[in-house]
Amino acid sequence: MKALGDNGFPVPVAVDVNRHAVLMSIVDGYPLTQVGPSRLKTGAVGRVYRQCVDQLENLARHGLVHCDFNEFNIMVNPETTNITVIDFPQMVSTKHPNAEELFVRDLKCLHKFFLRRFDYRASEDADGR
């Protein structure tokens, strides 16, 4: 997490580590799975979606695939619409033989969630690009 944070990724700060447990800073937000349309300001869904896709792309540019990028591992602050990404142990290198498949799976999972929860289609929104 420290290396990701040092490179500008929106991740919590690791406060302490003990064997397999990491104590993280408090994240000002909620798991995306707990955020419904009524909790986000008008027009914020596209901004949240775009941040999520941007982080997937940014991880890939840095040689990483998250492999579990979903609504349970993305925290969002409903007021600012800023996201924080959590849960990194399963990440793989983009050189991994299955990296492309895992990246596409992460992206599809994100698309499905936003469509199901918010009836959001990136192709119909300038924020979604």
C-alpha cells in the first residue's frame, strides 16, 4: 500500500503491520456496495465510475492488475465522490500469463455493478468517456 500511495494511488495509509494483518488509516467513505443512487449527488455516478476506470488503467500502466476490483474493494465518499481502493494481496503483474483476462474481468465486474446499481452506461455519459 505504501508503494501505491507513494505513486499517487488513492489508497489508505498503512499504520501498522503484524504478521498477516494490516492496520489502515480510517477511510472517509463507504464501500461502493453500500452506496446507492440516493447517497450520491446528482451527476456524481459518472465521476465515480470514471475514477474507478482511471485507477484500473493507472494500475496497468504501473504493471499491475488488481484482480478483485469490485464494489466491495472500492470505498467512496458520497460528498466529494473521491474513491479509495483497498484489498491488494491478489494483485498480479501485467506480465502474468492471465493478466489480460484478469484485467478484463475487473473491468466487466465494474461495468455490471454500475449498470445494475445505478442503471449507468458509460457510453451515454461524457464523464464515462
